[in-house]
Amino acid sequence: MSEQQTYRQITKATSLFGGVQVFQIIILIIRSKIIAILLGPYGIGILGLLSSTTSLISGFTNLGLGTSAVKDLSVAHKTEDDNRISTVSLVFRRLVWVTGLVGASITLILSPWLSQFTFGNNDYTSAFMWLSITVLFNQITVGELGILQGLRRLKFLAKANLYGSSIGLIITIPLYYKLGLNAIVPSIIIFSLVSLTVSLIFSRKVFLKPIYVSLKRTLEEGRNMATMGTIISISVVLALASSYVLRVYIGRFGSIADVGLFSAGIAIVTTYVGMIFNAMGADFLPRLSAVSSDDKICFQTINQQAEIAILFLAPILSVFFIFINYVIILFYSNQFLPISSLMLWAALGMFFRVIIWIMGFLYLAKGRSKIYFWNEFASIVYTLLLNGLGYYLGGLTGIGISIFCAGLISMLQSLVISRIKFSFMFDLPFIRIFLIHFSLATIAFMISKAVPSPYSYIFGVVLIAFSILFSYIELDKRIGIGDLFIKRNNKQTHK
């Protein structure tokens, strides 16, 4: 495959999931907007605490199968051996059910303690009891979507995500309107059930050869998934625990409203901007795993993916910096404007997250789960400490600054580890693209912070135009955007 074809493959996969992610962002904007209006920061604070608690338990019990199994499935898919593919898929599904049931049971049994620790009272015991079923639903959903991802059924994966989000929105929004705060738990359950149902519909479209796998074989195959997955799971649990502890800390020493504001700000920056990472990751991990044994191709793949990631992400972040207040009002309401400074600092740190994200895939594709774990562990520990210190010294803005600083440290840490352990360095083309776009973003950040309106918008629009133009020129060099338009026009002419 030529270099241009490789870039086009990356862009095609990104565009496929990017389109879905854009639609999901629209769905989340509508959902967040309505919930913000109906529930306010206090309601979003409750929603954030409930969700982070169940996510923590899921992360603790799911053994990281959603990542480790995708690697095994992609390797099996490359062999084109139907027996091997069906065996790995069946073992994966069995493990998903077991871990999901364990997670649901733990949530149910510990519900009184979870309520007491999270909220300081027992008022939410029944809420956690009901939410235990979502731990099972979500784990099965991860399994079905993991099969689609590992076997490169990317269109089915995109449709499953798209339809699940759409249907979930249509069903749950009326509940929030009618029941208010009392709709939080039913809506979480319904959303997870809808996602499960849709994922099952699409995963069943994939042909898997009927095959018998004994319990002994299941344990043998599952051990490989679980070994790597457990280490990944521990790092995920630590990250979720860090997020959970920080929210509890803010709730205890600040207020539930501050928890809601923090959750809203982080959701916009990490969830919505992070959707670009999700769009690319759906194709990147299976593709990188398939070439992980060849360092030259592996490192070339990483550099190509990193270039495309920055070229797509940077213009979006530039718009984000300049129009931050409008973004907040669009997603939530005027009540949430105090999070603007937090979001600006956190968004600037997203440039570092591109490199951290890429390096994480390198460790996983190489099967070096211990390196992945210790890198994540160190990052989680100092990020939590810095966030706690940031909130103590500067409130929500202090957390934004601490997120930026922690991201910088974590990026440098990942680069050093990758150089020492794998002799990996980014190529000069990526470094040039990164530095130019980061410089433009930093200027946009300063304009947003220091220049009054309407001048900030005038200068900002010019800067956004530069960012978009630079990305277009660099993308055209790699994928031939002009040629693609010409070919498409010719096809339409001949029809």
C-alpha cells in the first residue's frame, strides 16, 4: 500500500466515525442542553456522581477486555481463519457475561456503602441498586462493539453508535421533562438498554462460524485476554477512581453545584473533543496491532496517525478557544459560564493528549501492558494530586491549570519511555505540524483570555482561518484532496 493510500485509509476511517461523532455531538448538545435547563448544575452534579461511581465499578470488574480482546480479534482477523476468529469471539463473549454479572453483583451488594461514601447519606441506596443492571448491560455492549471493531466491521460499528445515541435521546428526554431529578436513574438504565439492544442487532450481522469451545479452552484463551486486560483494567480503574475521588473532594469541600460545573466542563473538553480520538481509535488499534511486529511499518503508522490527528483536531480547538462562551451556552446555559477558564486551560492541554493517546496505543499494540500500566499509574497519581491542589488554590480555574500542567508532564514522560524502550521518535514532519498548530492555539488562547470583544472575535477569526488553511494544505499533500474532488466530479458527470 502506497503512503498516500495509507493516509487516505486513515482519513476515510476518521471521516466515517467523524461523521458519526459529529452527529453524536449534536445529540449530546441537545441532551446536555435540556438536562442543564431542567436540572441545573445540581442535577448534573448528581448525574456525574452516579455515573462516575458505576463507571468505577465497571472499570474494576471488566478486566480491560474491551481493549485486550480487540487486539486478539484483530490478529485473528488477519489470519482469515474462520475457526480462529469464531473461537476468539466466543471466548470474548463468555468473559464479557461473567465480568458483567460480577460487576452488577458488586454494585448491588455495596449500594448502601456507595451511597454513604459518594453522597454522605443513604438516600441513593436504591438508585445504586437499580443502576447495578447497567453495569451488566454496558459490559455486554462493550463486548458486542469490540467484536465489530476487532473484525474491522467499521460501518456496523459506526451505525451501532449512531442509532444507539439517537434512540436513547428520543426516549430519555421526555422523562427528564416530566420527572426532573427523578428521571436520572431511569434514563441511565434506558440509555444503557437501548445501546445494548442496538449493538446486539449489528453484531449479529457479522457471520461467525458455529463452533464448540470447551470450558478448558475458554479458560486457556481467556487467560491471554485477561492477563493483558487486567493490567489495562487496573489503570482504567485508577483513572476512574481518580475522577471519582476528585468529584467527591469537590462535593465535600466545595459544593454539589461545583461538581456539576466541573463535570460539565470536563464533558465538553474530554468527551466531545475526545470523540475525535474515538473516531480514529476505532480503526487505529486493530491496524497498529496487525503491524506491531515490524518496527519500521509500526513507527510509520504512528507518525501518519499522529499527523492526521493534529490536522483534524487543531482547527476545532481554535474555534473552541475564540468562541468559548458561545460553546458553553450552546451546550448548557448561562449558569455554566464560570467554567470557561477551566475549559480553556484543559483544551490547550488536549494537544499533549494527542501524543499521550498515540503512545498508549504503541504500548498496547506491542503487548507491553506493564509499561502501559506504570506510565498510566504515574500520570494518574500526579494528575490527581495536582487537581486537588489546583482546586484548593484556585477553584475550578485552578483545576484547568493543573490539567494543562499534568498533560505536559505526562506527554514528556511518554516520549521518554517510548524513546528508551522502543527507540521511537516522532518524525520531523509531525514535529513541524505540532509546533505550528500548538503555536496558533496558544495565540488563540491568549486572545480569548486577554483581548476584549469584539476585537477578540476579529483577530480570532483570522487565526482560525490560518489554522484551517494550514491543515488543508498539509492534508492535500498527504491524501490529494483536490484529486479526490476531481475524481468524484468525474464519476458524477459520467453517471
